[in-house]
Amino acid sequence: MLIPQIKYSAAISIQQLVQKIQHWSLFGQIAITGIDANSVDNVKSILRQVGGTVDISIEFESLDAAEQLAMLNEGAYRLLNRDSSWDSETVPPDRQISLIENPPIDQAIPQNTLVTLDAPSASRIAELEMARIDCLVDIGHLSPELITDFFKTVLVTDRPDGLWSTVIVDPIGIALGLAYSNYESLLHTIETRCGTYWSRSRDDLWIKGETSGATQKLLGIRMDCDRDCLRFTVTQDAPGFCHRNTHTCFGQERTIQSVVERLQQRLAEADESSFTYRLANQPEMLEAKLLEEAKELSLASQQNDRDEVAWEAADVLYFSLITMLKNGVPLERVYAELARRMNRVVRRDPGIKN
């Protein structure tokens, strides 16, 4: 896959680096290069903010084993190295990868290797993709045209009209619907970061929400394993993706997202008779319920009662969601934090029993 490369610079603020990462995280991965011992704390701060929303690989200069491990524990996806030397006792093999710089076209490239290109072309990146070799490209070389040319080269379709099937999902992975893309619509999407598709009925661009107001902000683009389907991850404005004014084109569904939407509705209505609204506006009562239900969940677990555990877990989740919403924390933020923690390399003290 094409992986955007961002060169670390102490002259750029942490927030500016975070904004760059968010902008170039379209493909789910980012590489930050040029990390040294003086920048460890700044990079840790970056990982805490966005380490769960995108897989961040770190290329380090003169970091010792403890600092490398600290990067992984803060949420780095993997570590990159140009000289292929690793402390295998500290860094697990699946969390490290070597870099090869500007290999000749006829050079055999081993698996579990990243390639860097100083003068990237869409055709060369596509050639590496079809060989299942990921390619690092400095963001200074990336343009909407190069990215779209890359997709055009590697995507396949058996449709007579040449369109690419495109699945649209929201930030927590719920499918909103199916649309179709071509070169023009994909280029427009990448240029504007707005969900844009190709209308088969009008034979023209379809900029989602242009007339209805239900616009989409593009967060990510992925291909499936056969390279014959795209997936767009978007934020979907109300009333939703469907022309029937629902969040998805698949009708009403009972998902965690539909629970969140119901709670948001209760909070917006500001009805004093609503238990949800009163909880959100009475911190003491909400705190008491959180502590009470967490204790009851613990007791149900000790009794090994599956039905009671499900009941109490639902209560804990309900009160947790209210706490999140009243503090402006969306569900995808919690998903991202859990994803960041999954990157930790856990070291247990052998003297501590499970």
C-alpha cells in the first residue's frame, strides 16, 4: 500500500504535526521518520492523540531499546529501521520492519520490507502494490493526481462501464450504503475530502449532500484484498446517507450507533422528565449510578450468571455513554483509544500472578 511519510521537525508544533497526520491518514497508515532521543516526548504526545485512528510507524535515529519499547506502548504500530539491526529481545518481530531505499526495478524485495522512493511515480507504486510490497512516499511528493493515478492502475472491475464499487461506512464501521466511483469522482473526493461518487443515472459527479445538506467528510480510503472494491470511511451529516433520511440505506438497525443517536435525541429535547436528560445534568446522580452499576456488574460476574452479566453490562454501558456524550466524546474516540492500547507491548513481572 501507499504509505505517506512525514518527516519529523522540531520546528513544527505538535498540533501542526497532528493536523498533517490527520490530513494524510487516508490509507490507514502513516510513517513518521527522523525521530531522535530529543523528540521522544513530543512523538509520545502525538501517539496519544491519534495513535488509535491511524497506524503510525516510527523510523528512529539513536533510540535505545527502552525508548523503542515506550513508542510501542504509547500506540505506535511498528518501528522502522534502515540498517536492519534490531534488539529482538525488546521489539517483537511482528512490530518491526526494515526499509530499502530506492531499489532498482529488477531487484528482488524480501517480504516484511518497506520501500522508500525519492522520485515516486504512480506506476512504480502500483507495481510494488501488486507485488504486495508497501511503499513509503514523502508527503511532499504526494498529490491528488498521483494518488488517483495509483488507484486507477491497481483497481480492477468487471463492470462494462468501468466503475468501481464503493462501500461507504461511518467512523465505527457501520455500512451506510453502496455507490460507484471512477477516476473523476475519486480525484474530486481526494482533492476536496468530501464524499463524491459517480451517478449512473445522471452520468455525472454526485457530490453527496450538495443539495440535501447531508454532506460527508472523507476520513479514509481502502481497497479490498482483490482490488476490485473501494471502501470510504466518512463522517455523515444528518439526516443520513439514505434518500429516506435514515443514517444508512439498510433501514433502521439496532446497533451501538442507534443507541447513541437515541441518547443524543433525549439530550437535545431537554425534557426534565427524561431520566437520560436528568442524569446528564446532575453530576452527583450520574456518578452514583456509574459506581452502583459497576459494582453490580462485578457481583454478577462473581455469580457466573450470564443473563445478569448482560443486564448489568448494559446498565454500565448506558451510563458510560451518557458520560461520554455530556462531555462531547464521540463513540469513535473511544474506539480509537481502545485501538491505540492494542498496540502496547505488554511486559508482565514474572513474580505477579494472573
